[in-house]
Amino acid sequence: MTRFLIAAALVLLIGYGFIEVWPLVAGPSFTISSPTPDASYPDGIVDIRGTSARVALLTLDGTPVLRDQKGDFQSTLTFPRGGSILTFVATDRFGRSVTETRAVYVPN
């Protein structure tokens, strides 16, 4: 019985340790819900939306993006006619980064 209790306590401690260390191991992540890949916007107005996790700095084409306490972000941008490429970079507090690009098109 004692061995079982010790083994159970060890499993709980290891599980708890894994949960606590996960943000350090996982690195930054984010999802972009808008714009969708290769989308066309006839009026040139693009709604930028998404969410981030474990991110210290999120940038869009080098400009910091403001996020709320849950990591959600939203902005509206206007683009000229033609194609544009948006580059999102999420960086965590340890300097690890993730990059994602989206192309938008405003027809003539």
C-alpha cells in the first residue's frame, strides 16, 4: 500500500511539473482568423483579427499589435489597389518567434 501511495504521489508531482513547465517549452503561438489566406477585398478595408498565446510581442509588418488580457487582437486597415502581403511575427519572452504571412488583394 505504501508503494502505491508513493507511486501515485510521484505521478502527481511529475504531472504538475509538466503543467507548470509547458509554457516554457511550448513557445509562442497565434492564430489569425481574418484575413483568410489569399482573400480579395473590393473596398480595400481589411479586418485583422486573431488570438495569441505565450507571446511577449506580436508585430504586423514590424509594427506592434495591441492585444487584450486574453491575447485577442483586432484592427482595421485600409489597403491600396493591388496585392499586399502581411507578415505577422510573434515572439515570446525567451526570444523564440513564429512567423506567418497573409496575402490580400484589392481589385482595380
